[in-house]
Amino acid sequence: MNISDANKFRVGVVSNTHGQIDLRIVEILDACDLVIHSGDIGNSEILSMFQSESGNLVAGRGNNDIPRKWPRSDHALLYNLPESKIVSLPGGNLVIEHGHRIWDTKNYHKRLRDKYPQAKMIVFGHTHKRLIDRKQKPWGG
């Protein structure tokens, strides 16, 4: 990943598309330096829509990213999606994990923070609820 100016590095985050995406979101993500999809993608067409101008896309597999829910022609891509991924960015590591393997639904955030204590940011999906934790520096408030 080529990062020319860390102060202007834009990361777009999306999750739980389940094979559908509003084209206005795709337009916004296209301007990002890196696009993250944290699972429940739906098919390869969704991922191809998220190839930003920079070409940087990192995606993880969700609980609905399984062979019977993806077109057979997309299975090779599906099998190569990681369950979790650590991405090194200016200022620290960003972790991608869908979150479905954390069975304690009331404590997803805490459990993922405990699992990845050095992460500056953890992007997860599954819950369909947005949570922004601004405690970790340099990316926090």
C-alpha cells in the first residue's frame, strides 16, 4: 500500500452489504485511499465495486460469506477471504474481523479490544450497529 501523505490518508469502512449496496456509498468509497469491508459481503461483484481509485481494498469473511450463499463462480474468491486481518497504517494497526465468532453479544467491543490490545482501530460488523471508540490514540478524539 502506497501512503504518500499520512495526514490525508482516507479509509472507507463498510460491512454487512449482503450483496447490495447503494451507489452513493460506492461513490464516496471510491475517493478513499483504502476501503475496508468487514464481512457479510454477498458476492464478488460487491467487492469489485469497492476497488477505489487507489486499488486498495481489504475484506474479511463474515458468517454469511459461505459457499451456499455465494454464486459458484465466486467460490475461489470466497475461500481466499480471511476471517481476520491486521493492516498496518500510519500511526498503528487496523484490525478487520466480522465479529461473529465472539458469541458474547453484549460485550463484542470489549472482547475484540481484549483480543487485539495493540490495535488502534478494530473494524467489525455482524451486529449491524455502529460503535465509535475514540479512546485509542492517534486516531481517537
